[in-house]
Amino acid sequence: METERGSFISRDVETPKKEVQLRVTPSEVKFLDTLAGRVYRLPVTVHNLGRCNQKIRFQEPLKPQFKLILTNLDKALASGLQMTAMVEYHPDKDEDTYDQLLISIGNKIIEIPLLGLIPACQLEIESEVNFGTLVANSKVYCKEINIINHGRAPGTFKTEYQGQLPIVIFPSNGVVESKSSVIVKVDLCADQPRIVNEVAKVSLQGRPDMLLRVKAHVVEQIIELLNMSGDKKLECIHFGSVFFGTSKIEHALLYNNNPEPINWVAIIQDDSVGEELGTNIQQRTDVALNNLPYLSRIKNIDVTTFISCIPNEGRLLPYQKTIITFCFSPKLIIDGKKNCDPSHRQDYALFLRFESVGSKDGFLRDDNNKTIKSDRFRKVELALTGSGLPVVLHFDPGNFLNFAPCFMGEHSETVCIMQNRSKSLSVTYRFKKTAHFKIDPERGKIDEGCIQNVICSFIPHQVGVFKVKQLIEIIGSVADENFQSTSLKPFHQIYLYFKSVCKPSTKKVVMKVNPGISPLVSNPTGQFVVRDLPKYKDCAPVAMLQSTMTHLHNHHLSKESPKDALIAFPNDRAASIRSGDQHKHYRTIFTKIPRYNYVDPDFAYTKLERIGKQEHENYYERYIKHLRNVRMQKQAERECMDSYNNTDIGLQPASGLKSPSLSETEIEEESSAAQRRIRRNQLLNTRNIASKETKALKTKVLKGLKSDPSTPHEKHDCSLILTPKQIHQVIIGPSVLNFGDICVNSTNTRLLHVVNMLPMHILIQLDINLKELQKTNQFSYVIPPTASTYISMVFESPTIGKFWKSFTFTVNNIPGGHILVMAVVMPVELELSSKELVLRPHGFSMKTCFMGTVALYNHQNYFAKFEWQPVNTERGMAFSIRPAKGTVEPYSSLQCEVTWQPGFSSPERGEFVLHVNEGNTMTLKCVAQVMISIGYDFYFEDSKLVGHIYVCIVRYIYISKTDFPCSIFLTELPILLVPLLYHK
């Protein structure tokens, strides 16, 4: 005997309060998971709720499987007490059993249902799958739900979604073992923005059908440009008028308005409609057309040289904003005019596009793909307008100013009128200092169309003719190196040419006798000095000559005088007591006796200071000598090269001399050295990207692609961390691999193109965990610089149904995007040309067989094996078909011949069942169209028929050799045959 768990229903039995006050627990006795041959027991409790005693009678269940274990069926139960009876269940079969237990109280009867249930499944599934908020980026998102079996028997389930949205539930059916669970995956492709609220039908064994609700809110991947306050979308930035050489800065906010992070990049669209590059929109058309060389020159302008966007690439977190700085720095394009007038303006209208980085089609864009919506919200376009104006300052009387000649100590002046001919911008100027000339005011600001009077003065400090270029600096806002701020700097220069003469003044020199030693340079006789001598009385007389070169009063000395000794005059006492140089020696003018030289220790150099000073002088001396040697060496090399080039070695141009071919190592080193990196702040533009893409497409690498970098150069390139700007120059597409309608277990191939526009090796890795794509040959590729290739993606699925999956890829281990894989996997299927075949005879002989043909069409991409199986009836089978089995190749057909052998017991109808291996099943009905043809040789004699007949089964009834040919149908045949057979 085994006591098994039971189901207790916690509710009480409601009885009338006045008549029956009795509670029976449980109200329903369930024996769960029972097996034949075992015994199960469950208790039944009766509680008297009344105030008086109750007489209770139990009645035995009717079915023998249930038994009430109680010594006495009649019980008296006092008020407030309870009693327990045991119900025993011993099933003899594995089937559900139902009965009831009756409890009588007076004339009232309480029914307690008894249920004996065999082991069954108890399947449970979640009722809702909520994906939350998703981004419409053609990516497949997956959610998992569990089907749990709480029972002790396996249970089956089946899911079915009949909607039109890209929702796939896998597995669609299966078995859940007892006390276990099965994971069901729900895939949703976020191909376009929508609110998803779909239901799928779920059938669970032992339970009624239920609905599984799939919810999601798919939003656009929106990138927005906002003004700095963030309350308004920005569509255009007007820089206004700016002088050539200056800069204008504006700011905006780039907003990632979607729940996923994005990598973004800014691209100049320099080939869009409505673009203006350096044209003067205020100029007449005929005037502009007359300057065709200028129009052709502005078409080749590099837009990125005067438009900058900082930053122009980056990563934005969900709903994050970042500040973008736009800088407009127009450059003057000379159109052949020598002088720039106010009409020489250059207007610009450009379009800047911000877009997210990811998988893109590039030249592979498929317009026939209707499943994926346009990604117009994944990019935002901004218009930039501005005008460049020249600085036009007019000087009256002109740029050449002649000043009146004057003597030293005098000055001459002239007035120059500066006029700002610009009607929209003011000019800030500054005159650089120039010797002998003075400008008043030196700096200032001239408003639009105004004038400024400037006084130019010539104040000479020496005698001569002066021709000077006076520099005028025009000051404006010039962008710093990072293009994020501006500062006032000179951006334009204008020259004025000054000319004047300073005449020397003649002064009469009166000489007087000087009886003593003159402290300054005297005349040749040493007797006369100029009258202006008293003005130099403040200067102390010092030694002026080398004493060793004088022989006046030369005495014979025992010691030679130093060669660098200086003469000390008799009246140089003031010079002798001041601090002097300790390396200088002084002698008297007559006796050449060494004079005392005072050195002040407080001001003199120390020994270390003298050594440092000397090293400093030696360093600059060596530096100057080095520069001279380098200069002389370069000059010698140029002279040698010139002499070498001038040497005639007898070679004729284009005489067939070929350059030696470079080795692979030399080519690799040369390409590595010649790599041109994109400047950090330089914008990408569509023209350069298109040219790079065209160049990469011409260099196709179809064989020998490595799966891992091997050379040091490849390892270095593939280890670099790429920026979003660089990843944007790698095209991997198409973004959707649509295999279309394919057959189960068939092998299908689509090409995934890779275009590397970077001047470096890159490592492409496909992160594919899909078993349907595991037959692809390789998932990692090293792409050479500026080259393209394609990857053969092999798809094979053993599961019938819609397939929507996506996989990601990386470029140098940096996420680069994802690829959507789509397919509709269909079973193997053959089509019949006709489901009913009517056979007709060939010829008029009974021995002629009835034949017909039926065609088998295979419209799929996989071969189909088939076999015909005849359906036998009680009358037998008179039809045959060949070939009875075979194979129909993909996208082809096969003719099968059906034959019917006539006979007296041959049935005119038959059927064949077409079995397709792992595919569909169809029935072919065959009908033999039997008719009678009567041939005869008779005539009528006195209304009597004379002759004979013959009968065979033919296509129709034909009567010949009479004057009234006719055709008699099968329905008229018995009327004709009776007299003929009777006469015979």
C-alpha cells in the first residue's frame, strides 16, 4: 500500500445555516498521478458546526476502485467536534476514474466527488514577452521563455504565429519531459518603427489553447542637431560675412535620441545639389560666365580647408548630448585680378551630414529590398552658409607717400586718408613701428564705409635718402590650432611706401690752441680741437691707444710691455679708481710704467662665472661653425649634382632602359612609409570617399586572404585602435543577406562584399554563432590596404519556416555593425502538371494501349527524390507509370508516362500517390476514356439488315460505307447493338 499525495480544496461546503450546519473537507478528493496496481488513501474530515448533535450516514462509493474505510457507516457527531474517514483508491487500469461519496444528514445529502487521475502533464508558460524599447536598426532581438512541466508525464506543446511581422518562435513544437522545462526563443527583427502587440497561439497538452502576447516599442535611431538651449532643432547655420583669413565659430548640440549608444561621424557633402563654392551670388550671370577659368578652379576646392567641425567623430550614450563647434575660415581664391574690389566676394553654401557608423551598403545598395525601411533618421543634415570678403582699404593720396626733405632734428608731415570700402565689416588696423617715421594714431578701427585721417611724420635721425615699406597689420578673429576658439591676430598685411631725404647741416668749426694733452681724438697736429669740446666734459678721459704701438718717450725697460696694454693718459684719474676689467693692462703714455688698475670684487665676475660665460661663448661659436659647415656641404652637393647632370653619358631619352623591379619587401616598406593618415580635425567628404572607394574596387583580392596577420607590418596595422572616422571608410555589405525562398537542407551562397579604403591592413572578424552559417569557409580575414574582396556566405538550414537572424562583425576588434540574414526555408516540394489525367487510345486497334504523360516540376533549389505508389482497389489496377521513382533536379521538370492496359475486367479509373522524400505528398487520378468504334459491312434488303459487324474499344463511334455517315455516342450504343446482334 502506498500513500500518495492528494489535492485538498481549501473551500468549505456551504450548507444552510438553519438546516445543515456541517463542513466537509476537502470538498473534492483527487488522487493524482495514480498507477494501476497501487493503493492510495486520502482523508475526509467532517466537522459539526451546529449547536446540537448530528446523526451522519456515509454511503459507499458505487465503483469498486473506491472504498470507504470506516467501521460504522452511521455516526453521531456532537456539537463542535469532527471526525475523519479514509477513502482508499486502488486502480486496476491506467485510466481516469470518477465516483462520489454521499454523506446523509437527515433528509439532506452532501456529495463529495472522488477522482482517480493517472499521471499527466501540467504544462505552464508565460503569457507575455515584452522586448521593451528597441531601435529600428534591422537587428534581431531575442527573448527566452520557459515551458515548465510540473506533472509526472511528458507533455507536448505547439506554437503558431500567423501574423505579418518578422517574429519567429523556435522551436515551434516539442515535448517537455516531466519535472523539467524547455526554453522557447522568440526572435523579433526591429526593421522599422512600430508598436508591436502581436499574439501567438500556444497549444499545451491537457490545457485549452492560450495566447502568447509579444510586445515591443520599436523607435527610430534618431540623431538630432539642436541649438545651444536645446529647445529647437537646428537645420542651418548662417556664419554671415567674414574677412578672408579670419574665422567665425558657431556651436550646436548633437543629440542621440534613442535608447542605444551609437558611434557617429560627420561628413561634408561636397557633391550635393544646391552647393555653392566660392561663387558670387550677387554677380550677374554673364559676368560670371566670362570667367570660366575661375569657375573651373573653384570646383576643385578642398572644402575641409575652410570648414571644420570639432569633434567630427565620437560615441554617444543613450539620450546623451555633446557640443559641436563649427568653424568657418574662408580662403581667398585669386581669379586673375590684381586688385581686390568690394565686389570680389565668395559665397558658400555647404551641407554637413552626421550619421551613425555601422554596416552600410555603399555601392552595394539594393533598391529591390522592400523589407528594410530607409535609414533617413539615422543621419541628420545641416546646411552651412557664409561669405568671404576681401579687406578693401583705400588710401588717399595713395600707397606711395613722398615727404618733404628736412634737416636732422626737423620733421615733415603728410595726411593720409584711410577709407574702408567694405559695406558690411569694420576693419581694425595697426601700424608697425618704422625707423625715422611716426604714425598717429598707430592703431584704430574703421567702421563700414567710413574714413580715418592718419598723420604720417618723417623724423630723421641720420642723414640720407629713405625709401621705407610701412607695414599695416589688419587684425581680426583667427581660429586657434584646435579650431574651438578664436583670438585677435593679424591676418592681413598692407604696405605703404614712404620716401624722403634728410639733408646734412653745415657747421663752421673754430679751432683753438690746445697746449696740453687732448682727452679725445685731436687733429693731426694735436694742436687744435673743435669748439664743441666743452659739451663732452662730463665723460671721464680713458685710455684710447695701445701703449706698445707708441714710441714717445720710449724708455729702456727690463720687462717687455704686454702687447695688449693700453695707454693711460695723465688726467685719467677718474677712470683709474673705478671698477675695470682684470684682464686689461694699462701703461703711462711716456714712461710706459704699469698703471694701477682697480677691480671691484662686488661687481667683478667670479671664476665660475667667467668659466660659464666662456662656455656659453664657445657653444654659440661651435653652433655657428656647424651651420656654416652644413651650408657649405649643401652648396658643394648642389655643385656636384649640377656637374653630374651636365655630364653627357651618351644615353638617349626613351631608348628602352627600364627601371629595376622592386621586391615585395621594398614595396611593403614603401607603402608603409607612404601612408597618409587623416588629420585629426579634418572632415571626411563624399568626394574623397567616392574616389577612395573607386580605387579600392579596382584592386580586388580574391585569393590568398589570410585569417590572421603574419608579418610585423600586418600585426602592427591590425593592432591599431580605429576611430569611428576610420571604421566609416570600411564598407561591409550588403547590410541584409536575403537568401529568399530556399529548400530545406539546401546549400545556398550569397556574397558579402568588403571594401577597405584605409591605407593600412585591417582585420575583419565575423562573430557568427548561427549553425545555419557554419559551412562558411572562413570567419576572419586580413584585408590589404585600399583593396576589396568578397566573402562567400554559405547558408543551410534543417528547419522549415521563416529565418530572421543577425550577426555582428568587428574591424580590428572594434565593433563595426551587424548583418541581417533572412530566408524562408520551405520543404521539398514537387508540382504536378495535372491532378487528373485522362487517357485516350492511340490508333483504332484493341491492342493499342492508352497512354498519357504527366510532368513533375521542381521550382526549388534542391533536388527532389520521389516515388509513385499505386492505390490498389477490389477490381485491381490496370494503370502503370514510369519511372516509378527518381530524382528531379533543381529548377527543372520530369515527364512521367502513364499507361492503361484494356481488358474486360480492367477498371477505367485508378490513383497513384506521389511521395516526395522529406517533402509533400500528392495524388494523381487517372481515367481511361473508353468508347466503341463499330465497323460493318451490311445493307438493307426489304427492310432487313444483311451483313456483319465488328466491335473494338476506340476513341469514338464511327460508321462508314453508308450514304449517311454519322457518329453515335456511347449513350446511343445499346439501341444500335440490339438489332445487329439479333441478326447475327
